Amino acid sequence: MTLSTEVYSNISLAEFLNLPETKPASEYIDGRIYEKPMPQGKHSILQTRLSTNINQVGESQQKALALTELRCTFSGHSLVPDIAVFEWSRIPTDENGEIANRFESYPDWTIEILSPDQFPNRVINKIIFCINQGTKLGWFIDPNDKSLMVFQPNKLPEVKYNADILPVLDVLSDWQVKVVDIFSLLKIK
Amino acid sequence: MTLSTEVYSNISLAEFLNLPETKPASEYIDGRIYEKPMPQGKHSILQTRLSTNINQVGESQQKALALTELRCTFSGHSLVPDIAVFEWSRIPTDENGEIANRFESYPDWTIEILSPDQFPNRVINKIIFCINQGTKLGWFIDPNDKSLMVFQPNKLPEVKYNADILPVLDVLSDWQVKVVDIFSLLKIK
């Protein structure tokens, strides 16, 4: 397996942020750099369609915005969640009212999709880090198992399957979504 | 991948318990039967040596007992943790003072070792179920990643690596063990 490769060690966060961006993106965690896996079909379609669905609910009333492969730098880490969702009021803007380039805070909701070549604990650890810094909700999606583990502050995670209803951000609470709805996004025919 | 195979559905717990035992063991979870994976080298040596280590600390002063592949039936589930640890006072005995055959309660500490052919969320869900029923501590060991996720009641899990010290049962608190100590059990030469 080629797994979340550790590329460099012993580099500062400032030095890391000055390096050119890579594809796939690299992340800075506990003083080390890890390269994200090259996305494959199931990962890519879930990332694309799920962020679209979230934005269909969140953008119309300026409640929340889902962004894919966004670098979020906070609390000494620089993470690139598969999907980072920000409540509207927390989206950083520049002097022209446009979205800022640098995101220097945690997302309100972080979503990670397990790739076949990733270590689950590494990915889960990123979600737990976010939650401990202020993120309200984390989803860990395993397309192989058609399961989704939900993380919220100060409690054990919950593993959801099939018709289980999934918690979403409070600002999106009009939207009711089940585990099957997420994995139906994989269907082409 | 041949993954935690679902064998039967729609069978009662009593009916399940009347079925002959299988090798590898089967588990009854949410009304369905799942067959555990056939253990491989890394899984087997961790299970064997770690239970030995726990018992070296726990048995001498009758504090706790680690048991491998023990069927624990409680709260409508019948689980077979890779290692189930019971505090001494909670080990069920028969009229002769011998250990009982049937364990009808949760272990105090449950340890699961991820096999290459298992879904992580399925395995983690077993640990979370135990903790929600009264288990005080859960370890989820990923030999690939040399990482260990720790579960305790009413809090987010923690992922531990390298020199991180691991929580153990309070009755075993004389024993200090690090993540590297666990994975050094894999070494033959």
C-alpha cells in the first residue's frame, strides 16, 4: 500500500506554507508533512456531489458553504479536508467582499472520505483534531463499508448505516439526509 | 476484499447462541451475524503477546484477566473481542470456583486489532457499543499504521503513536505502556 506518505520532517509551519502547493495536496500535522492520496473515482464523485448537495441547501439562504480541497491553517496544523463547510458568517472575506484566499481557522464541519490507500486512524485523527479546536461536526465516510462515523464535541463517535439519519450543522437543520442518500451519490446508472 | 462477512439475517439472539461455534468466530450484532476474519500473523502475535503481557501484570495480584476470543453476550449482542479484559471481581465463576463458561456481561477493557480484510468502522462500532454498555476502556490497534485509538466513556477517542503513553485499566495503573511497546511485540528478530 502507498499510504498517506510522510514527506518531510522537522520543518516549521511557516516554512511549510512557503513551499509550493502539491497535487495531491500536502498537510502539516504535528511538525510533519503528509501527502494526501491521489483521489480515485468513488472518492471524487462523493466529494463533488456531496459538496454540491450541501451548497444547494446552504448557499441559497447564505447559511453555509462547502469547499473542496481547501487549505485550513490553524492551531499549528495545516489541513486540507476533503470537504470543509463554513457557516456563512465565518467565511473570511477580503476588502472587496470576495472570499479570502487564506483560511486561518477550523471549518465548522469537516468531511473526510477514506481512500483505499489511507490509514483510517490518520484520517480520523485529523477529524478529532478539528473537533478539539472548535469544529462542531465531523463525518468520516467509508465507501467500502457504506458506513459513516459521526464526530461531535465531548462524546463518543457514532457509526451510522443505511436508513440512519445523519446530523448536519444546526444552520442546515431543514435538510434531512440519511446514510443511503450519501452512498446513492456513487450511482451512475 | 473479503470483509467481515455478513452470514445470516433475521435470526434471534437465542437462535444464534444455539448455533454451533464457527472458526473464525461469528458475532451477533443488531440482529445480524458476522464472521470474524481468519487471523493472520501480525494479528495473532499481537493478540497472544499482548494478552500475556496484561496477565503478567494483572494475574499475579488478581487484579484483571485478559482472555482471547471470548464470547461476551450482553445487551442483545454477542461479541467476541480479540482480547477481553475483566477486572478480577467481575470474572464469572461456577459453584466450584472455576471460571464460568458463559460470559453475560461486557468486558471492562476491550481490545480489537484491525485485520487487513476488516472494515474499520465495523470494528470501531463494536468498541463503541461496549463502551456505551459499561466498558471502561477500548483499544483499536492498527498494525499497518503502528497506531492505536483509545476509547473511553463520554469523550472523543484519541489516536496515539510512538512514545505516547497508553491508558490502561485503573487496577493495572502500576503498568506503564507506550505505543512502541505494543508494536515491538511484532518483532521476531
